[in-house]
Amino acid sequence: MAKEKTVYICQNCGYKSGRWLGRCPECGGWNTLIESKETSIKTKSRNVLNFLSQSGKPVPITQAEEVQYIRFPSGIKVFDNALGGGLVKGQVSLIAGEPGIGKSTLLLQLSHSLARNGRKVLYISGEESVNQIYLRAKRLNALNDNLIVFSETLLERIEDTVEELSPDIVILDSVQTVFSAELESSAGSVSQVREVTYRITELSKRNDITTFVVGHVNKEGQIAGPKVLEHIVDTVLQFEGERGSFYRILKVVKNRFGPSGEMAVFKMTSLGLEEVPEPSAFFISERNTERAGTVIFPYTEGTKPVLLEVQALVLPSVYATPQRRSEGFNPNRLSIILAVLEKEANIFLRDKDVFVNIVGGVEVDEPGIDAAVALAVASSVKNKPILPNVAVFGELGLTGELRNVYFAEARVKEAKRFGFNNLLVPKSVAEELKEENLKGFSHISELLEAVF
Ligand SMILES: Nc1ncnc2c1ncn2[C@@H]1O[C@H](COP(=O)(O)OP(=O)(O)O)[C@@H](O)[C@H]1O
Ligand SMILES: [Mg+2]
């Protein structure tokens, strides 16, 4: 029996300390260090150690064998496309998202789709009873004999059951509710969540099972789990959407078996999630082109751009410190853009409240949106609508310069496909692509002058 020692583990980021600290030096979280008894690595299950070691030999890269992944469709087309053509045997995916976003719904529908195609699916829920899962499955029209449901939270029993049933697919909903009896900390703590994921991953790899693990996150994308698990699993899927809206976006954040940055869009209905094959048409459908403060932006973090509507609302502030709020866009980035507009384009915002919204609940985390946010803000300040056929993208530098962004050609193509023939882009993009309909600008002030 190995020696047990007391360590303090940050429940946010997994940082370990020999003594208690009020503030985590790694992530800056307050009161996040929790006392845990940690058994040394020697007592970790052998399985975990086997999985951690790849037991390969060093070889010259020219003699490496090419392994072709055998893919099979899940049957949900937009999902398969986003993953690069379907699922892979032994692939472990983490589906992270806020509570209530629709993770269980999606996975139950996915389970049904796979079961219908003859695959044996084991759906393990630590959150719901078999009856609750049954009622949901009935509502979603997802009943099938190949879909086996199991309500359990003890990892050791889950492992035994998986070995016994040898399913093709395992769903674990959610990683925060399952615990191993070998650890003393409670379910949902960083050590438990990590142990559960390691062991489920090892089990899946050894038995060629395709596995989906659900991880809850809070608004800040944290709380014991998803962040510390990302490096263990093969694929990380992030499920996003606005509360109260029906759009749901599944983003492929990491993918060892295909491209990352792709996304699948769904619509939540009472019958479950419906695929949205043309997300651009969907996201721009409710735009009011007669109003100031709205502009179209071709967004992409992968290879397939989607058109989004960027909205801004600027009005005189009644507070000493004006408000800056943004939905779907980094608020720090917004402050920088407002500062650049003031310095480089004479748009004064220091006594005004500024609100920015990306319609549809998409979280945009790429610099191409800068020019669109700047233009939408300027349009709202001036109360002048932007021509309906305008689309814009480009990164904004601190001196007001407009910079090239990746996948420019694909963005232009998607905008034109939907009739946005008046494309305002960084000068370098216009020179590179030499297409009609493209207007290149090297500075934000030039762009604003041309528009207004
Ligand atoms: N009876 C119902 N009728 C219609 N929609 C429902 C019903 N129950 C749940 N939903 C929808 O499903 C969502 C919850 O999805 P769920 O898959 O349980 O989320 P998660 O697993 O991510 O916590 C709700 O926000 C709601 O939109
Ligand atoms: Mg759920």
C-alpha cells in the first residue's frame, strides 16, 4: 500500500499544492483549493498506467506505418460532416456545455441513430433514472432494442458492465456524476473527473469502443472538468447556444481524427434537435436591414464559413462609467476596438453605452470579426444603416490597420452565395483574390469613409 499524502487541488485548473492557499497561483481562482488525499501514482490502477504509456518504439519517420482510420457514420449528417466524415472505433469524445443546453438530448438522439443502424449502444446516466431516460427517449422517438440504458454512478460497476456487455458505443452522462471508490474525493472533484475520464478512455481504447463523455461547464467554461480533460480525450465538442433561442451550435474544438474548428448547427424543438443544413440562411433570416447597427460577417474557425449578423447598439450613457456589454464576443476585445475607433477614426464613445450581440448564440473567437464589430458600432453611433448587400471581415490592429485573416477566399465565396456582393475586406485580401465585388481597405478610417 502506497503512502497517502494530503494535497490541495484547485478545482478549477487542477493545480496542486502541498499547503492550502486562498488563491490559486495557476488560474487565479479564489477558494478553489480543496484538500484531497492522494494516493501516489503506484497505486493508480494498472490500466491507467498502461494507457498512459503508448509502449511503442522510436522509428525513422519514413518507416512509420500509415494507419487508415475506419470511419462509420452516426447517421446525423451535420454531425458526421463536422467530425470529418463520421466516428472512429476507439474514439473518445468529450461533449462540453452548460446545463440545459441539450447534451443529453443530442446524445440520446445519436444513440438512437446508431442503434437503428445495428450498433449496440450503452447509455449510462449518472443523472437520470432509467424511467426518466425512457420518457425522454419516447418523446424524442428514440426507442430501439439495441439501445441499452443504465443508471449508475460507480465507476467500477460501469467498467464491469461495459466489459460484460461489450457495446460498440458508450455514452457517459455526465463525467461529474461518476466516481471511483478508489479515490476519497467526492464525485465532480478534479481528481475524480480526471480518473473517470482516464479509465473510461483506457476501457474504450482496449475494446475499440466509440465513447462520448458529457462534461458540464459553467458560463466561464470552467468548474471541475472539461478544461483539465481536454488533453486526455481525442475529440472535444463544445455545445453552445443562447438560452431561450432554439439555435444550438456544436463546435469541434479539438479532433485527433480530423479537422478541428468545424461546426454543426441544430434547432431545438419539442421532438429534439433538428439538423440545420444551411446555417448561414438560418442565422441571417431575421435581420432588419433598415436599421442602423447591423452588418453581415462571414465567420469561420474551420474550413466552412457561416454568415452571422453582428449587431451593435450605442446610446448616451446615464452612468459615470459607461457600459460595455457583448454577447458572443470577447468584452476585452470590444474595449480595444472602441479605443481604436476613437483614436483612429474620430468616433467618440467615452460617454456612450455600447452593446454588441452576435445573433444566434455563436461564440466567436477569431479576429476576423473585428472589422464587423467596428462597422456595426460606427453605424449605430451615426444612426446610418449599412447597405443590405454589404459583408465585412478583417482583423483590426492597434493603429487602425486592417489585417488579413485565414480562409478569406472561402469567406468571400459564402458571402456571395447569399447575395452579399459588396464585400469590404483588408486591402491585402482584395489584392490577393483579385475578384470583382471586393473592396480593399488598409485602414479602418478608409473603410468607414467609404461606407458612410
Ligand atoms: N418536455 C420537453 N419538451 C420540449 N423541450 C424540452 C423538454 N424537455 C427538455 N426540453 C429541451 O431540452 C433542453 C434540455 O436539454 P438536455 O439535453 O437535458 O440538456 P443537458 O443535458 O445539456 O443539460 C431544454 O432546455 C429544453 O430546450
Ligand atoms: Mg443532461
